[in-house]
Amino acid sequence: MQFAQGSKMLSKNWAKVIFLVLLVAVTAAFLMQVSSGDLPRFEHLDKVVHFGAFFVLAWAFHHAFPIPIWLALLVLSGYGLLIEYVQVLLPYRTSSWADLAADAAGAATFYLITWWRFMRHRKRRTKTSS
């Protein structure tokens, strides 16, 4: 399912630039060496970071590449899987299925909210034209 693009949406070129910058930043952040002493003591902070990063990536991806939701989720989840695989290869990082689940949940939540807003808007439009 694709959603109608409004006139207030980002231009495709700017959206692609924003997505690329976010992709590079997220990749660097997930592959950097992090000292555990530098992190605040919030038990599942890394899962919140994964969720938030992929929510924002999904937002940028949606504006840059208007493709069906299932394909967007497949691409973003594939990227998450790639990041987790690369982390296995790094001696200073670890990989986790829970991180991958948080990645997929962040992207899926963005698309769920977007779908809900689209359906709500469509329902209102249908009521006013009746």
C-alpha cells in the first residue's frame, strides 16, 4: 500500500539527502566502539536507541522512496540484519536478536502510525464528500 503524497511533503531530492545522512550517522553509531562506562545506567537503553533510530530512518525512507510498506519494512529490516552481522565481526561489539527486533519494531511502528493517519484522513474525506 502506498500513501498519497501531500504538497507539504519534502521534495524527493531533499528526502534522499536526509535519508543518506541519517543512514551514515546510524551506521557509524552502531559500529563505533562504545565504552560501557560512558553510558547512563538505563537497563534497555540500547533497545530504545535501536527503536528510535529505525523509526527515524523509516520516516526518511518513506519520504525518499515511496514504495509499498512491505518492501520498505523488508529493506529496513535487511539493513538492521546487516548491521547486526557486521557487529558480530567487530571484536568490540556484540550482536543481538533483540536489537534486530527493536530495529524492525521501530520501522513497523512508523509505518503503522502512517497507515493509521492515512486511513483516518481517508475516512474523514469520505464523510465530507457524502
